[in-house]
Amino acid sequence: VAKDLGLQLQALTERGVRITERGRTQYFSLHGKTGHLVTSERIDREQLCRLVEKCVLSCELIVEGEM
């Protein structure tokens, strides 16, 4: 994420970068030392999308300040 946004790792913390998702469970997070988007919870496709052929998990990355 840091590389894609053209930010240094320290800037992720300084700019209040955070991930938001719908629902209670947060499936994704940012790894503090690498800036990579990682899964923070086990993702069970059968539980999330039982009757749907195409299963999509949406999230938003929020960066404070100007880009």
C-alpha cells in the first residue's frame, strides 16, 4: 500500500492511514513494518458467500491529508 501510494512507511502512521470495512469483522489490516495489506482474520468463503458464485470483500483505505 505504501509503495502504491508513493508514501514512506513512516508516513502511513503519520497520516492516519486506516482500512474500513462494512460489518463487524475486520478482515484486512496494514502491516506496520512493511506497509503491505494483509488479512487479519481467517476468511471463510463458504460462510461469507454461500449462495453467490462471485465472492467479493470490499474495503476502503482512508488517508488523511492531501495526496
